[in-house]
Amino acid sequence: MKLSKFCSEELITFDLKGKTKNEVIRELVDMASQSNLVKDAEELYRDVTERENLVTTGVGYGVAFPHAKTRATRGIVIAFGRSDTGVDFDAMDRKPVHLFFLIAAPEDAIGAHLNVMARLSFIMKSEENRKKLMEVQSPGELLQIIDTVE
């Protein structure tokens, strides 16, 4: 699965400014809303924070996957953000999160949504891949990494 078809260079930042969970989600949603697939940024923000309040998407190892199935988008959108300092995201291992993948999917995209989550989870299991994403300098390079790593 080529994850780059759900993301684009303008949906990537290596310099997240947010210092709290909600600030980071807001920043990622604002970025994602640059996609013409996102119809309503406020609804997307509400849906992602509501989902996050159920159980953290900070999976550990410095990674979080804030996400939602929502009416606010016409297709799957991925926004990526990196925080060099890290953010307290209530991660399962209680460590700061540095790598964030916001995933927005239409309510009826059940299979595709799960496939995207599974692929990103698989990529982020590897310490080598996490290291690559902490060091990558260009959006194009990041897209290439998420499309080609094993």
C-alpha cells in the first residue's frame, strides 16, 4: 500500500509548535484541512479529540496516531508532524511523543481506514524506521520512506 496517496508535501511538518495534546491535534487538523478532501476542519478537530478522549492514540516509542472516522472528509487523509522536543500525549509508555500521524477517514471507509492504520503501525514498529523519520529533512523524502520501508 502506497501511503503517499493519502498524504502530500503540504500535509507534512518537521516543526510542530504545539506543546499539549490538543494543540498538536489542532495543528495537525489545520494542516490536514489544506487537503481538498477535508470539508470541515472544526468537525474533524471535534471528532479527533473525541476519539482521543476515549483512549490515547499515543502507542509508545514516541509515536501517536490521532485519528477519526468522520463526516468531515470525503476520503482518507494523512497529515504528519514531528516534534523534536516531544509532547506529553498520554502515551501508553508514558514517554513524550515525537512522531504524529493524523488519520482522517470517511465514516464508510472501514476497511481502508484499518489498512492505513495497520501499515503505519507496522512501519513504526521498527526502531530504524522511527530513527529515519526523526532525521528526515524533506517532505518528499518522508513520503518515499513511508512508501518503501519494510
